[in-house]
Amino acid sequence: MLYFILRPLTRWAFLAFYRRIYWTGHHHIPKQGPLIFTVNHPTAFVEPCFLASFGPRVLHFMTRGDVFTSSWVHWLLRQVHLIPIYRFHDGFSALRQNEASFAKARKILSRGGAILIMAEGRMGHEKRLRPLQKGAARIGFGAMEEFGLTDVMIQPIGVNYTYADRARKEIMVDVAEPFSLAEYLEGYRAEPQQTLERVTAQIASLLKERVVHIQQRTDEPLAEQILQLVRNHADQILPVVRRDRQPLLAECRAMDVLNALSHVEKTAFSEKSGSYFGALEQVGLPDETVARDHEWTIRERISSPLILSLFAIIWPLHWPPIQLGRWITHKTVRIIEFRSSVLLGSIMIGWALWWFLLTALMIRSGWIPALVFLVLFPLSAGTAVWSREWICRYRQARKWSDLSPAQRQLFTNQRGSLVAEWARISEKFIREHG
């Protein structure tokens, strides 16, 4: 029951938490039948929460067992379909409980259900695909043999973030076409270990096409600059959810090119890009402002008082739970992978409680005003987020307009030169590698 209560609330929270959501390939998800999602794992809980709230299937999640700290927490987490998986450092007695968890996962599949497995086995705040575990294939084959299933489908899903630890950034989720374990079953019966490796390699191959991958950690600063240059800095704020795969493809392709460059080529481009981004940092402007090259128009100057007034009226209504979430995150989170998960979760729960508290206070004015407030308050959240986003754009555009024409032209020329050079490097890569 709790799962289905939280599902729409979580979806609403995602729409407010992220500036843009690129949700592609979801039409490949089978509407019924046993299914295993295999997903990369950049954050603690965002990936499973997103797929539960946006995907068409009811999901069960394999998750780290050390979060099941007490009988009450155990009961609560089971209400949202979490299945504990214990690791070596959790102790031998805990490890013995894994068979019961695997048996539960196999039973869910036998009933035509869907489970989600974080294929890398551990979370990592990084833009790369790490080695995968064999658990998905093992559970799938186990369910087929134990319950006589004719097939189990495996569906890899790549989840990427522009900045995984921050709010009001972008998330890109791309779903691959599922593949059938039935095709591997005979091989599994003859050579189980080799077949598990082949299935896991197939999952990795499909994920590699959907995960932004920086091969060398020393390239991460340069990679961040290149990613900013190739990103889609569209002016429109809405819609939040977009069915556009091109931004993800552009980032994946850019990192493929970077990974293939020699040290000399990386150094040469890094010197030029470093000069541009260093100059931007000095004036306090992000690259996306230069990409838009947007001066504040007369129409926008006229409309700004109205939008600022709207923001001043609506934003204070939603500010308390947002500040509470920020405070909780600052005080409790010490591991970066948990930052966005805790921030999103604490704001969502705090906002829901705040909503009902204000509605209860409105009852003193009568049931009709309370019911009207109950409906309008969540709608006003979208307006609050939109107006705040508009103000951020307003500040950037004002700062850009305050620069001299010569400064703006210099930044525009520098960026144009970098983009053109990167295009030449990419074209050379395509000619050599196809």
C-alpha cells in the first residue's frame, strides 16, 4: 500500500527536483511477464525511485542489507518492495539470509513480476560504467529452473546525471530493448559459469551504449569542460520531461572521442578550454549563458516585475520544507552518493507533511477553503519552481548584459572556436573508428 501511495508523490518530486528529465526508450518495457531491470548505480536511491515512479511496471528492488537496521525499518522497507542483499562485511550470519532474499526474487519472477538490480553491485559517484556482477543472470536462470518458466527477460537501463549530487540539474534515463534468457538456457545447463559471463557481457554491452563513460579519472576535469560545450542549452524551461535521446548520445559520443585521444591531444585542447573556463569563472558566469548569448530584452524587462511578484508570493509557501531538506542533508550526509537521495527524499516527505499541516490549519476557515487549498497547493509548487528557474535565468542574462560588448564578443568567439575545434576532433574520430 505504501508503495502505491508514494509512487505519484515521488513522481511529482522528481518533476520539481530536476530541471530536465530525458526519459527515452521506455516504450521497450514489456507490460507483463517476468522481467529483470539491470541498472548502473551512480547514487544511493535515485535510480530505483525514478523507475518506480515513471516506469509502467510495479517493481521490487534488490538493495544493500545494512539499511535494514531494525524490525520496524525492516517492515517499512518491505512495504516499498525492498529486498535486502547482504555483503561480506555485513557478517557471516547476515550473508546466510541472502538465500531467502534470492528465493523471494525468484518467486516474484515466477508470478510474472519485475525486479530491479543495480548491476554494478555498489554505488559510485562517477561518470563511468564499472564491472558488473552476475546476480541478474543467476537469479533469472534460477527462477526458470525452479519454477519451470519458459523465459525471463533482462532489460538494461542507463542512468546518467549532469551533476548527480545536485538539485535542479538534468537526469538522462535510456532504456534498452530487453533480451531473452531462454536463448541462453541450454548453454547455462551445459556450462553455467561461462553462460553467466556471456549474459553479463551482453548486459554490459547494452549499458555501455547508454552510460557516459570517462575511461581515465585524470581526464575528469577536461571531460567536464567538454560535456558543458556539447550540452543542449535550450532556452525553454518547459516541458520538464523530454523524449529526446540526442543529449545523451552527444555526451556519450564526446566521451568516446576523449577516451581515444592521445595525451598530447588532450593536453592541447585542455590548455585552450582551461583558458576559456577560467575566464568565465572570474566573471561568475556559467558556460550555458555564453551558449545562449541572450541579452535581456525589453519584453523580458517589462515582464520581470510580474514574475518576481509571483515568486515572492508563492515561493515562501514552499520554502520551509526545502530548507528543512537542505539542513537534514547538510547535517547527516557524509557520503556524496547519498546526497541527492537524502535531499530529494527529505524535501519530498517534508513538503507532503507541510502540505497537510497547512491544509489542516485552513480548516479553521471552513471546509471549502481547505479543500481548495488542498488541490491548489501542489499546483502552486510547479509555479514556484518555474518562477525560481526564470529568476536564475534572469540573473545570468542580466550579468551577461552587464558585460561590455567587447567582453561578450570575446567569450562568444572563444566558445565558438572551442566548439569548432572539438567538432573537427570528433569528425576525425568518426573517420578513423566509424
